[in-house]
Amino acid sequence: MADKLKIAVGWAAACGGCDVSLLDIEEPLLELAEIAEFVYWPVAMDFKHHALEALPDGSVDVGVFNGAIRTSEQRDDALLFRRKCKVLVAYGACASFGGIPGLGNLATRDQLLDVAYAETASTDNPDGVRPQSSCKVGAHQLTLPAFLDRTASLGQVVNVDLSLPGCPPPTPRILDMVGALKEYLRSGGLPPRGTVLASDKALCDECARNAGRRGGRIDAFKRPHELVADRDACFIDQGLVCMGLATRGGCGATCIDANMPCRGCFGPTADMLDPAAEAISAIGSIAGAANENDVPAHEMKKTVRGLRDPAGTFYRFTLPSSFVGGAVVDGPREENK
């Protein structure tokens, strides 16, 4: 293979774990280096933004983009990647679905800024100063990216060819991506646009604990720190919310193996409109005392009310790309600009 794939890697609204996960594949990264040349990866190498801008449109074979879109700069980067790259990969839960930054959609932009710059106990800002997109200091005009009204997934801004979910993606799935890139270099062919490099089945279908599911009712919800979960029993049977029933498998069930319930970072299977809504429906249908016919409705609701942070539990990774998308705001809302 005389020619190498040209790869660009970008980082938007994310924690940085996705970039680290690429390095964590260890020796296979050297295999990738044999078939690929990184033409832009500012986290790992000394690349500047203008280096990507200077490349001809369509000259980059693969763009690997991690992080959600929350600022105008990140939106512009997404558009730039789409223009420069023949193939664009949404890498990680934030790029694929909006991720944890997407929980910001539960509040308006102004509400978020109120908390950050006025309401916290440690904030000392008597003049109520907030970040401005443009500010003149002496003879200089200083600029900052605009903080957009809502967080979006990469696919809500540009067309995405492949998605690799996870928080961060696990090594076996990263190697699947490397394999797909090798095939692309060999034959010029990739899976159909929109392919997700993960299982088509829900994680529950792959979970060893599913075989021992009792199928009883949940009389009280618990949080993971409130008990040492039985490693042989289904988390839901123990009153712990597990998103495995509404989350795509293929992650290797590493959280389950660590005795922690699934939080949903692999997103929905292909036939799910809204994984959180489906999980809420399924788990809500078994919440309540064992003999529900003998319990008044207001007593039944106590079980549901005992679930802490339902939005953060069920929509932890998928709120921006869900059917709901975020909190409903009365009156006109400023669009992302």
C-alpha cells in the first residue's frame, strides 16, 4: 500500500477521554500509523487550526470527530471537517448523541450562564460580567466563540458516515474502526452511511445476568452507592436502574463486569425512537408494591418519586438526539447562531 490514509482528528464539547482512548489501543496504534498519516490532531501533535483550513476540500480521507456541538467554533469545526473529509466518523457518545454536555439542554442558555456567573456560592462577580462574543480592549478587538442556545450531536449539524459510540469507545470497537479504515484503503469501500460500529442488539441480550431475571416488581429504587449489588442478579431486580434494556450492545459489558449498571453510553438500537422513553416505560411498568391492586395510586407513585434525577438517569448520553431534545421553553427561543 503505497499511499496512506490521511486522517484528521478533532475535539469539540467533550472531556478528552475519546482522544485518550485512541492512544489506549497501544500496539494497534502503530498498525494504524503504517496505513495512515495524521494530517490534523492538535491534542496529540503540534497542529494549528489553520493547517486543516489550508488543506484542499475533500483531500482528507477520514475525519474522526469527538465531542458535542455547543459553541459556534465547534459548529464551524464540524462544517470544516465535513468539507475537508471524504468520510466523517462521529467518535464517542458526545459526537454520536450529544452526550453528557447535552444535559445542558435541560436549561436555557441564560439559565446556565446565571448559574456559572452569578448564582454559585463561590462566584464573586458584583458587576454581573458575562462572556461576550466580542470585546474591545484598547486598540484590539477580542473575540470568543458564541455559546449556542442548545447542544447538538455531530449528526444534527452535518452528515455523518460512521458512528462509534461509547464513553469512550472501547478498544475492540476502535479496532473495528481501524479494520474498516484498512478496508477503505484496500478497496475504497466502507459500510453504508449511518452505520454504527456496534451490535444491533440491546445490551440486555448479551448480559449474563439476564438469564437469572426474576421479573418481579420494584418496590423502591436504590442508587449504586447504597448497596453492594449481587453480581449474579439483574440490577433491575435489585432496584437499580440499568439502561441495558434500551442501549445498543457491543461495549463488552465492562460496567456490568465491574458490578455497575449500564448508563447508556452506546445509545439506542436501530429500531428505537427514543431509548430513554422506552426505558422509562419498561421500568415504570414494574415500579410499585408487589400487590398493586391493594395499594392506592398515591402510594404507588412513591416508588417512582424515589428515583433520583430521572432526566440525568435516562437521558444521560442521548438527550439532544432524543425525541424530546431538551426542556420545553415557553415563548420564542433564540436559535443557534
